[in-house]
Amino acid sequence: MNLRKRYREILARPGLDLVPGAYDALSARIMEYCGFEAISAGGYAAVGSMYAEVDGGQGNVRDYADHYARLCDAVDLPVYVDADTGFGGVHNVRRMVRAFERAGVAGFFISDQVFPNRCGYLPGKAIVPVQEALARLNAALDARTDPDMIIAARTDAYHLEGLDAAIERCRLFHEAGVDAVKPMGADSYEDSVKVFQALKGPHSYTMSHAAGKAKLTLQQIEELGYATCTFPSAALFAAAGGVKRAMDALKRDRSFARVEDEICALEDYYDIVRLRRHNDLEQGWVEKAEAMAAKGKKAAE
């Protein structure tokens, strides 16, 4: 089964699946190593990783496609990603879909913000007229060559125009033919109930560190019926905190002694990056080459 079909199965099966967010290839590999069945990759973490900046829409389609391709290449897991606004007009959206397909993503969501997109938890957001958002979705759906790749639509209307407006946009997005919709910011229990009553699934809950304190527990999220809960920035914040603590210790104490327990053991790191497989492949290729050379020499004699 290919990874896109696998992700569709994950969305369709009962129960809540936890989908952590990777910020680079190594964090994606660690998530696979820890046993997760799918991962996500959002713009907030991508911009933090690539540019060491807050997500204000400064990424471009090529940077994102290359970034996601490295994540997809590092793991044998479905990778669900952030497509911002599609990075421009409808023709930009078409090219984005083709680039993301080549990168190997299992699916993506596209927002109805004005271009350039900014993190949904930051102030200063604005959304395009609904017909412009629908045109983007039409372009994305038409550009998709693999029907198994998930195309989801997200609206940021909730914080600007309220829940009813966000739900109405999501209804129109569903009618356009996307696989899933999300009214960004409708995270409270009461809002989630209304969303479930008004919109078809599968539904995904976002538990982002950029949003501050979580509004629901995982038990509540599962009881409501969400298919997945994504953690788009948890690994980024964990890594930033870990590196900062280690560097603070080195600067202050000229030693890692205070944080030694937090630093990945060498053996664990080699397991994660597959050192044994790396060496076995190299040895196999060398032995095959030696056998070919010996066979050629014998034939020449």
C-alpha cells in the first residue's frame, strides 16, 4: 500500500491518531523511531527551522517543496503538510500541487488567507473573498494527478468573522470537492460540537504550542470524534529548549554535566540515523564490486 492510501486509512479508522509535527528530516526520523504512524509538517515549524524566523509567509514554494521532500525521503510514513495559500494565484497553486506531489507528501491543506500567508495564531490575518478561495481549490483539485493525495481546505474566518461564517466557507469548500475542511481556531468544546454537527469529516484537531494553553484534553478530543490530533510545533519547541539548555550549560559551566541526561546517547543516535544499515549497504556494494572485478579478471585470463 502506498503512503497516501495509508494516510486515508488512518483518517477513516475509528479512534484518535496522534500526528506530531516535524521541523526537519531528523525530527521526522525520530518520530518514526518512536512508533508514530504518520507525521505532519507545518509552516510555523518550517520557517523556524529554515530561516530562524516567525512564520509571516516569507517562504516560497521551492523552499517548501525541497523541505518537505527531505522529510518524506527520511521516513516510510505519510507526511501531511501545510501549503499556506498556495503561494500566489491559481497558476501558482497548480504548480505547488505538482511540486508537492513530486516531493512525496501524502496530503496538504491550503488556507483562504491573503498572500502571503501568516501563522493562524498571529495577529494581522486577512482572508480573501470566498470566490477567490474556491478558485484556488479548483486549481488544486484539477492539478492533482494522484487521487489518493489528500487535499484539505482551511479557513481563518473564525477569528475575523465568527464561527458561522467559518462553517459556511467550509461547506462551500466541501462542495468544491476537497477531502477535508477545517475552521481554524474553532477549538473549544462548544465550537467543536457545532463544527461536527454542521460539517462532514474527517476532522483534525490542532494542538499547537503557538496557540498557548490547550483548550481540550486528548480524551475530550477523542470523545468528540476527531480522526487525528496534530502537534505542529511541539518538536520545534522541544528542540529549541533542549539546545538552549545545553548551550546555556556550556557557556555557564564549561560543561554539559547539568544536562547530560537530556542529550541523546550516541548509541540511540546511531540507531535513529541507521548507521548499521548504512554500513551494511556500503559493505554489500563493495563486496559485489570486488566479486565483479574478480570475475572479469578470471575471464580475461
